Amino acid sequence: MSPSALQLELSLVIFQASVTLGIAGLFLALAATYRKRYFGIWGGAWSVYALRLAIIALFLWTGNQNWLFWHQVATGWTTLLLLWAALVFARQLPWDRRYYLLSAVPVIWSYIAIYRIQNFLWAALPAVLFLSLVTLWTGVVFLQYWRRAASKGAAVLACAFLLWGAHHLDYTFLRARGAWVPWGYYLDLLFELAVGGGMLLLVLEDQHRGMAALATMSGDLQRSLRPADVVTAVLERPLALPPVVGCALYEEDAAGALAFRGGSGVCARWDQTALAIAAPGNADAEPLLAAPRDGVPLVVHAWPKAASAPDGLIAPHPYAAFLPVFMGERPAGTFVIVARARDPFASMDRGFLRALGQQIGAALQHAELYAALEMRSAELARASTSLLRAAEIERGRIARELHDETGQVLTAIKLELAELERSLVGAGMNIDAVDRARDLAGLALESIRATARGLRPAVLDDLGLIPALRALAEDFAGRTGVVVNLSATPLPAPPAPEVEVAVYRVFQEALTNVARHSGATHVDARLAPDGSDLLLVVQDNGHGFPVEPGANAGAGHAGLAGMKERVVGAGGRFQVASAPGRGVRLEARLPSGANDA
């Protein structure tokens, strides 16, 4: 080899060794960051590969055959490390001490190839062939992962390793003919850079998917706090990750036992039988679902099918992560993610999985508090309804007493005064005082009757809701001159008494507000059934008033606040829409028969 050719090849070897060391550093950094074994093994493989290149440089510089021996040894060790990394990545293969014996194979073969076999082709071909096959195998592993996880990074790695494995095969022929320099080094550099870029893309892609799933789940959980919606979001959202095929949620009861809360995907059929799964390699260990109680997520790569579990329940999906779920400091259960690729969150560290479990626990805790709040609100609504019902009953009793007893007494007084007046007229006496007393008795009687009508509108009992509303509208229009257009759809069944009173009072108060404040000349009202609800809408063409977005209906207006209190107390919803110059629109929606107990 000429000095210029030697210098060119040495510079290429040194440059490739520098690039290889950089890629080794990349994989070692990924191993330190994500605590994944295969990253560390690949980092070791690339480090030995860089050492192999350094030995090539020493052999080219000195021509010493001993360096060629160590080059062969380094090639064999690189091959074994690449094979081991691929097996760990693809199958999570555990370490066996017998594998140490394999490290002696490259040393023995290198001694035979360098010192016993004098033919370059026969000496180099087995090592190169083994290195090529292992590189191709690694490419197949990433190809399979790409098919399962739809990862672009895995596709780049698969192409790089497959092409590089095929390229290794031409080493012996090109080297023997002196045609390896410089194109062989250029291709090696291209494939190494593709491997480094593909791995970075794989990691970033996995991170993006994991963070997107976490962010989307967070959004799903914030949109609704109802327990059923929270559980659905927790179980369904991780299925958006391509490797994930199922999720299951187990919650602890008061006694500390885990109970199946729900599942999605392949875990939808899980039940208590899934609790029989034992930890890998230890049939006597406690169930895996109890393992994360210490707060550390448990990632399982080869968990066996339990004898008591339904056939096919677990075996086809051997990869899973068991996430501890805590509500505050209290262990609340376990969340299981099952995947068809190595890890459900391939490059995520356990800190991420722990954060996911904590978020699920916080969501479940919020849902629990929300359910308790809803229950308390329902109890308050029932109590308020009972109070309103009791108040209406009492008002009806008082109205009847005023009408039947006090009214009758005043009527009798009027009759007595009339008889007294006739007697005084016959005797020729002054009857002015009697006239005044009879007029006062009449005024008292009318006042009592008006009070009775105010306490309980008798027209509701006599005519029913819709005729009572029509009578109210006609009376209001006659007194104020405001045109009232009432559209009422016949009701399929009479509403509950407190609902009838609430609708009547809201319509009455709405008309009163029109007369007092709005300056309206026209009112449109509509009463109609809407599903199981009763809907009352009142719209006027008056002055209106500003309503802040999100403000409570009736805030700052006593009449509106009273209407809202009455509607909400009957289990309904009350809304106000208004703007200056656009009138006021009131909407009261009440459950027509919900309170018939």
C-alpha cells in the first residue's frame, strides 16, 4: 500500500472511529436517561466497534499481525453485543451467566483464523458473515417493531441495519481487491449516522406519543368530573398509542382487596380471574397487581398465563406495565397497560409512568369528590323541594282558613251590619257609622280574598296550569295594556303540584317585572313539554339590561333571584338572556314529574 493510500485509509478509520464513539455516547446517554437495558448494551456494542476501528488503524500503521488478531476479537465481541441488544430489545431476554462462555468464542476463532489459517478470505469470511447476519437480524427486529408500533424511527433503523448488514458481506471481496477505500468507509459512516438519527427519531417519537397521550388524557379528565366519564377516559385514551392494545383498572376496597373496575381493548373481558397472575419466575409470589403498592411502577415483559385465567386472556400480549394509583397518600389501586410492543411507553422512564399513575389517581379522587358533591347537591335539592312542598301545603292551608273561616266571619259581619242598617232606618236613626263599618268589612273581605289568592292561586286547583296561565295573562293585559301572546302546548300529564306552582309564580313574577321595569309593549310566552321536562320561555321587547357572560341568573335583581331560587328548588334550571335595547328572555326548565313522590 502506497504512503498516500495508507494515510487516506488511516484518516478515514480515525474519522469513522470518532463518529462511532459519538453514537456510542448517544446510546449510553439514552441508557442513563431512560434506564433501558438495550440502550446500554447498544452503547457498549458501539464502543467496542470504535475500539475495533482503532485496532484497524494500529494494524495499518504498524503491520503487526497481533493487531489483526485483536481486530478479529473486537469484531466478534461487537457481533455478540449487537445480538444481545437485539434480543433484549425484541424479547427482553434475561441474562444467564453461561453467556460469559460465549465471549471466549471470538478469542478462540481469532487465534485459529489469524495464526492457523493463512488465507485472508477464509480467515475474515466467518467473522464478517456472523457480523452481517446479526446486523440483518437487528434490522428484522426493528422491522417487526415498526409493523407493531407504526414507528417512523423504527422504519429508519430497520432500513439502516438491513442495508448495512448486506453491505458487510462485500467487505472481504472489496478489501481483497483494494477497492474498500474510500467508498466502504463512506457507506459505513452513512449507515452509522442513519442508525443514530433513527434512534433519536424513535425516542423523540415515543416521547411525543407518550406526552400527547398524557396531555389528551388530562384534557379528557378535565372536561368531565363524572366518575363514569373519568373511568372511560382513563381506559380509552392510552389505546391511541399504537403499541397499546388494552387497559384495565383495579381499585382497592375498604378491606384492601383489589376489585376490577373496568377494562378496554383486550382487557375488556378481564375480571377477578386476572388477579391470579403471579410474578415472572416465581409461582409463589403475590399477585402482580399488589406489587406497585410501594409507588414504583412495575414493567413486565414475560408474564405467564395463569392456570385459572381464561384461555388466551394474557398469553398473546406479554408486555405490560402495572402503575400504582394513589389518592393522596392512600393506595387506591393499580392501572394496567398491555401492549404488543416491548414497553407501552417505549422510551419513557418510570418517573413518567409514576406521573401517569398519579394523574389517574388524582382524576379518580376528583371524580369521587364530584360524586359526593352531586349526591349532596341532590340531597339539598330534595330537601329544598320538600321545603317548598311543605310551604305550599301550609300556604294552601292558610289560604283555605282565610277564605273559609275569616272570610265567612267577615261576610257574616257584613250581613249583620246590613240588618242593623235596616233596623236603624226603620227607627229614623243616623246610619252613617253603620255604612262606614259595612264598607270597612267589605274592604277587609276583599283583602283577605286577595291574600288567599296570593298564598295559593285557587285557579290552579280549579282550572289547571294552562288555563290558569291564560287567565293570568288576560288579567295582566287588561290591567296594563301590554299585549301578552301565550302559546301553550297541551301537557301529556299534569305536572307535580310544586312544579305547577313554580311555573305559575315564575310567569307571574316575569309579568310583574315587565310592568315595573322593562317598558315593554309586547310579551311572548311559551309553555311546552320537552322530553321529561317542562319548558317555560318568556320574552319581552323592553329596554333590557346588560348580562355579564357566565354571571349567575338573577345576580343583582331580587325578582330574578327569587324566580331562580323557586325553579332550582323544584329541581330545574333557570337562565336569563338580555342586552340593552333587546329585551329580556327568561327560560325555566323543570322536571315535570320528577317530584311526584
